[in-house]
Amino acid sequence: MRKEKQPILYVDDEESNLRIFKTAFKRFYKVHTALSGMEGLDILAKHPEVHLIITDQKMPKMTGIEFLEKAVNDHPDPIRMILTGFSDVEAIIKAINSGRVYRYITKPWSKDELKITLDKALETYRLKMENKKLIVNLRRANESLEQKVKERTRKIMDSIRYAQRIQSAILPELPQIQNSLYDSFVFFKPRDIVSGDFYWFYETETEIVISAIDCTGHGVPGAFMSLIGSDLMNMIIKIQQITDPADILSRMNAGIRAELRQDVNDNRDGMDMTICVIQKNKKQVIFAGAKNPLVYVSESQGLITIKGDKHSVGGSKKGDLPTFIKHKITITEPTMFYIFSDGYQDQFGGPNNRKFMRRRLYNLFQESYAIPAHEQTERLETALNDWKGDEKQIDDILIIGFRII
């Protein structure tokens, strides 16, 4: 197949020079010629496909550099070259340095040498246009990819928001809790849209069961675990009517291990949790904890901490049967109780970007226990924001407070 000739434009105010140039190179290129810069601009308007422009520098009315400066506005792609004598090389070098001119050719020119120069310039044009085409294709591909990512992200976010609605539906409503424990609060701040922390509440004629539960992970994985945990709590307490907190933890451990088939795989997901059973008639709180503690504060006793047992529920090795111990607290005066996950105390911030730590959280409890529950929530929010500053929240946060009088 015959190779198509590449179009070039030669501008010179001497007609004889145009004739010589066209005769020398018409075999190799599709040569357009112009006697002035204005005529050259007209030809470029009619033939925008021109790959290479060669122009004489010294021409009346419009010099070669002036012509190229006008041409580059509407025709930035063609390679631009100037034919010149030595007297005006300085001006041309400036034009080359500014990117307006590819290179200059000194007169008189040799056909063979000029042919090599023109071929190199046209190869530069070819590479330039290939790069430009590649950039356009990459941009289109990137835009297409971005659109696909946006669409997939939208679908994922729609699914996560739907999961949030499901998770919100299983959480007890605060008015339900406050109807039974009137001076109480739930400070709940998921790190993501859905949470690995959740809380659980149930009331019978004689007892109130309330629990703060921290599942392995956060976000979607943690939310899946929270659904498993909530179902197990419903089965153990509502259906099997087990209200001994230590027994509940043992059954939760067995239930999680069975649900996740941890006897036959390497899954080690579990939950850290606290359970308080409030016996209405006896003014007693019975507590059991899987890793997490119970904190309570009263005027005469100050702040008291009861540690949870060192085992999580679920996640233990095959054959391990952790035991959980229950603790009884008899209420003789108004007492504020706190159960919580580790998200608040583990939040980074402060002047040295360190963890808030459990000690600061306990100090906050001791300073705030006597004020109404809703004001305690405000203090927790303020203290967290002041500490966190511009740092990201690193984990789900859950604190439950309730007063027994």
C-alpha cells in the first residue's frame, strides 16, 4: 500500500525559493506554499491537517516568528521551524527557548541535510500526536473508570445505608430505656455508617437487663457481628429466660462459637461485653463482664471499678471453656453506673496525639456523675471533640450511664 504523504507548509516571500523547495520535496511530502504570513494563515485555515510549518524569518509586513506566533493560537500541533541567516539568530533562539519554534535552519540549505531535519521533525509530530491521542484515551478511560467507581460506590453506600436501617431497628430506643431508667443516657457514635458496637435492653416484671457490647471490628464486618450478637441475646434472655449475667456470657460464648463454626476453622471473632441485671425489688445490680468493666460512682463510696473477666465471648481456641463471674452490688444511696466499649478511651488526640486513656474517662465520670444524664452526655461530647480535634475517629464509641436511687 502506498504511504500517504505528510502535509507540510513552506512560507517565503520569494517565489523562486518556494519553487525550489517544492521541487526538492514534493516526492516525499504534500507541500503547500505561501508567499506571506497572511497567506500562510489562510492555508492553515483551509488545511488544518498540516504537520510541519517551515517559514523564512525575514519577510515584509510579518516576520517568520510573528507568523508562527499567530499560527500557534489556532494551530498548536504542527511542528514549527524557521529558515534564517546568522544576523537574526538571537531572536530565533529566544523563540525556541519559549517553545514557539522547534528549531532553526541556516541558509543556504542542503537538500539531503534538510530532508533529514524535516523527517525528524515529522517523526516528532507523529510521536506528539500519538501521545496526545494516548492522553485523550487515558482521560476517557479514567472518566469511564471514575463513573464506574462512582456507580459501584453508590450501590455499596446504598447497601450500607440499608444495613444501617436494619441495625437501627434492632437497637432499643432511648425513650424505652429512659421509661424504665429515667435518669439514663446512651452515648453512641459509630465510626462508620454502621457499627460494631451495640447495646441491648430488656425488662421483665422484676428485672431490667442492659448490656454494652463491642464486636470484633467496626463498619460492615462489625455490624454483621452485632446482628449475630443481638439474635443470641434475644434467644438467651427473651426465649430461654436466662437472666444470670455470668450464665448469659457463657451461653453467648457457646452461641458465637457455634454460629461462626470456630471449632472447625480459624475464625477468632468475638465480643467484649458487659451485662447488668437490675433487680427492682431488691435494689441490687448483678454484673458480669467479658473483658470490659463496670464503673459506678456514689457520694459516700466515690468511684468503684469492677473488672470484667479476661475472656471475650467467642473467639477462644477449641476446647477452651471460659468461666465468667457475677458480682452483686447492693444500692444504699443514689448511684450512677457506667458500662462502655473501649472506643472513647482509645481515641487519639490532645497536644501529643495520644490516647484519651481510661484514667481520663474515669475522671470524667467522677466529675459528672451527680448531674443529670443528658448533661453528662453533653460533657462527654465536648470532651471527646476537644480531645480529638482534627483527628479521625478511630473506633466505634459506646457509653451507657444509668442512675439507681
